[in-house]
Amino acid sequence: MINIKNKKVAQALSLFSCFMVMATLAVVRNGRLFGVSVHRQIPNVEQRNVVSDTLQRLADGMLVIRTLQLGKNITGYGGPVPLKIYIKDKRVVRIVAEKNQETPEFFHEACRLLSARNGKKIDEAQRMKVDAVSGATFSSKAIIGNVEQGSVFAAKNAHEKDIWELINLDIKTTAGLIVVLMASILPLFLHRKSYRTL
């Protein structure tokens, strides 16, 4: 005679094996499980460069936002003024100017603006009104514009997505999940009217 404890274990193993079969089929057919891609996709070089040009996450959790692409239409006296904005724990750590074509003497004066937002939260940095430096107006306005663009980008992209944002819960996925769960759970509660006896 089968022990009740063994029946429960057998039912649990049956449920687990049904889930594994359905999960395997979902991955093979769509390459996704609960809406999350399980295949590691390697983007082409252009896509990788665009992403790495704008947002980079360092090993210590610090975000580095490069404004080269974000502020490509914002120019100083000598052309674009790209910046790197370092953010950790939703606070601006520092802002560093990248290589540009500005006149060094004037740009050095405008660089005082780079430290104005250090230590501020992202939303505080967005709201800050900073005046241009007299004598380096074009460079100052380019720095201010790039910092504003970088702050807007950081506000939208600084948080890490949790599992609920990654899961695709459209109607087809939800319906399929309900069907699989019902097919797995219902046999546990519905019994045949006639039992086999020894």
C-alpha cells in the first residue's frame, strides 16, 4: 500500500516536472521565461557603442553618464562640450569635462560650474539654476545645458529595474500561466469517485 506521505511527494514531483516541461517549451519556442529573455543577446557593435557612450555602470555601483550623444546639439564657442556625470546612490558625485575644442583659458573659468552640483540629489541638480560665468558665456552655457540633459537622463535611468518591471505580463502570457497552473493544481484537489483497493 502507498503511504500518504509518499503520495504527496509524488504529487509535488509531478507538479515540478510539469512546470519544468512547460518552462523548457517556453524557452525553446520564444526564448523567454515569464517574459524575461533567457538567451544572452550580444548587441552589434553600433548598439553597444551608443549604450556605452551614454550610460555605464561601474563595478562599485556608480553610474557614469556621458553627454556626448545627449548634448550633441549643445555647443560652446569651439563646438560640443561633452561631460561625464558620476552618480552614486542617486547623488551627483562629480562632473568631469571630456576633451573639447574650447579655448583653454576661457574653459578653465567655466569649469567652476562643474562642481556646483556635487553632492546634490539628481532632482535637486535638475532644479538648480546656475548662472553663466562672465567672460566664458558660450562655454558656461554649454556646460549648463549638458548637465541639464545628463540630469534628465539620469532621473529616468538611474534606478535598477526590479523583476516586476522585467516580466512581460501581457494577456497571452497571463492566460498561459493560468492554464499551466490550473492543469498542475486541479488534480491535487479533484479525486476520482471510485478508489482502487487492494
